[in-house]
Amino acid sequence: MNFLAHLHLATLAESSLLGNLMADFVRGDPDTQWDSATAEGIRLHRRLDSLTDALPEVRAARLLFREETRRVAPITLDVIWDHFLARHWDHYCPATPLSTFCRQAERQIRPFLPDTSDSFRKLNQLMWPERWLEKYGQPERLELVLNGMANRRPKLDQLRHSYQDFVENYSALDALFSVFYPRLMQLATEKRL
């Protein structure tokens, strides 16, 4: 899961949006660094990542990648899942338009940014004004995202080539997402994540 899915599932679970969005920027025990609600959001993000990686549909999705890009498949899939969520947002969240959801999430997170790391603040300074989460619904946007990630981390250069796997397996990946994401939504709503 990437940013949009973590925020959506956190909303369903009534969990801290700040903690869920910030989790990848926090090392170690969150209880020693954050208030209890934010720390629990960070732990929810981590549990969700572990759970998602172990799902049979996600394991099947990894096998759709070519041998040379399979090592970066988990990272690419995180972005792909956000694409399908944004693309089918009206199906998964019919009561709230994606643009409204994003504005509400930003309003909840923005007041806490001064107390966060520089890297997390920089992410937020770009993500919200540039409407990243809304643009994830555009398939070509993923190519830009993957290339940007590859440029920032040369060891992950294969990310730029994994876009081809996304394009060639689009329907299969979409079908896999449509199977597992509703289950995650139910678990979040029932606070069983």
C-alpha cells in the first residue's frame, strides 16, 4: 500500500492519518517519539504493510513481473495499488469524492507538520499542492512516479523498467486488487487490522 490506501484504510479504522502517512519516515519504537494516537497510526501502517505483502493476491501479482524487475516489484506494487484505488475511488468510497477526501486528509495532517522530520515536511510540501493522490488514477502518472523514485535511489533503477510490467499486466493487477482491497476495507472498518 502507498499513501492513498494507507490514508483511506486509516480513515475507515478511525486511526491517526498523520501516523499512517508518516510511518515510513519513522524508525524504531514510535511510542518513544510520538503521542499514543500517532504511534498507534504508525503501528497500523506497519501491520498493514506486513499483512498486504503476505496476501496470496499480492504474491501472485509479484509473479507477473519479469525476472529483472521482480526485486523491485513490492515497491512498484505499492504505487500500483494506489493507482487502482484512485482509479476506482467512486466504487470504494462513493460518498466522498477523491478531491474532497484529499483536502480533508491534508487539513488533518498539516497542523502537525512542524513537529515532523524535514523529509516528511518536504513530501507534504509537494504532495498536497501537486495533488499526487488524485493524479495516481492516471496510468501514465505511475511512470513519472517510478522514474522519480529510481532517480532518487540508483540502487532501485529497475523501478523505471517495472512500469512495463504494470502496463502489460494491467487487467490482471486490477483484478487482483479488486479481490483483496475490499477485505482490507472490511478489516479496517471492523478495527481488526
